[in-house]
Amino acid sequence: MRPLSDPESGPASHTGAGRTGAPRGAVRSLMTRATLTGGITELALVGAHVLMYPLGTRTEPLRLDPRCRPGEQPPEVRALFAADPLAARIPVVLVHGLVDNHSIFAVMRRSLRRRGFAHVCSWNYSPLLAEIARGARDLGDHLQRVCEQTGHERVHVVGHSLGGLIARYHVQRQEGDARVESLVTLGTPHQGSVLAHLLPTPLVRQLRPGSTVLRELAGPAPGIRTPVTAIYSDLDQVVLPTNAARCDHADLRTRNVLVRGVGHMSLPFHRGVVDEIAATLAGHRTPATPVPAPAAVA
């Protein structure tokens, strides 16, 4: 089995619109060794996650990792934060997806701490959540508590699947950009998913392409300060079409990163994805600056 850090499935950044960096065609992608290996890895990780799920039902307390002290880190960690040592101290909040909990971030949480991030915690929203806007307000309350506990004014947010959409809604529609330093989404249905038509619950209906919530997010959002990095995969079995996990918005500073052969549930576990997240949060990746529309001539 190919290791999770296989370079063939490593991230590739694409900031343009349209088909730039689009996943391979459906038939061609099903015939590759990377796709077969990725599918097997996805099944194995889903099985492991089912076993870990009960461990993530309790809310995780925020605590400072005692190993994360300046001057006591290995050279690779010091190199990651060489340009901005204070970046390691900014809290990182991880937000899970639909019908899940913070156990999905068991590997990522440990990996980010090992890479030098001092404050890394996860947040569980209610399994009975019926509205993305309500989840976004609850996330805002949690981010405020994190800032109060750590003494920081801003935080990073990493959201998997629905968690990324909740965080983006908070940033765009609830003035969350005043508190969110950067947002990274993993397999988030920014443009919806056709699979959402299969389950007619109030929350899942909001994930359908063209839903009221998605039209809200597609509307004008001038002055948003939070950069958004959307990591998406050509093997995503939940967000269909897979390009719907791109975040393309004229008013946002966005960066879309394509990974190949990585399943939806595998994204938070993939070493290359975690490396990309760490580099983004440390300030080594810069999303494109939105180009203002030309002013109308009277």
C-alpha cells in the first residue's frame, strides 16, 4: 500500500478559476494505481475512525503543549517559523464534518503540535444542528472563549467537510474575519454536493447546489480579511462533483489546492495534506489577492 506521504498524491496549488487544476476525467481516474490505492486507504481509515469515534464525543479542553517552547524545538520546526516565530503561538481550532466529532483530527492534532503549533484544539458542534448559520454562531462563541483563554486576538481555523462551510459562513456573514486569521478547508462543499439530494434533512438540504445558504456565500463579500485555502481531492466520494470543493469567490483571497488519490475521510490523516496545512498556517502560502472589478465609466 502506498504510504500517506506518497509524492504522487501530494498537493498542487491552483488559484485560477475555471478548469485550471481540475481533477482527471472520471473514467481515467478510476483506472489509475493511485486511485485504487487511495480507495483502499480510505476504507482502512474509515474502519479505524469508526473505532475511534466514541473517544471524540467529549469536548476537548484547550491546553498549552508543554513541549512547544521557543528554543526547545528541533531544527525543522524552527525553520518552519523562522520568518515569524510568533506564528507558532496563534491558536488553531479544528472543526469536524457532518455526523462526526473531533476524533477525525486525532492524527492532525498530534502532527500540528509536533510541527511546533502550541495551541491546537478541536471543537464539537451539536449532532442535532439544523442550520449552518446557527453552527457558525456557536463557532464564533467558541473562538471567543479560545481567545480569552490564550490571550490571543485571532485564531486559525481548519474545517473538514461541513466544518469548513460553517467556518466560512462565520467569516463571511457574521464578521468572523475580525477573529479568524486564516481558514483552511478540507473536502468542503463550497459549491454544494449532488449527494445532498439523497437525504432531505434541513441541514443537508443546505448543502445542495444552489441552496439559499450557498447563494448567500456566493454573494458579494467586500473587505473580508481572512484568506481561505481550500484543499480538495479528485477522489472525494462525498463532494460531487469534486471541483465543488474549490472556493472561488471574487471578493475573497482564496487558494485552491488539489490532491490526487485521497478520499474524503482520508484528507485529515494524509501527511502531505497536514504538511500543506502547517505551511499555510505558518505563513509560507499566500492566497491570491482579489482583483477589484473595474469602475463603471459614466
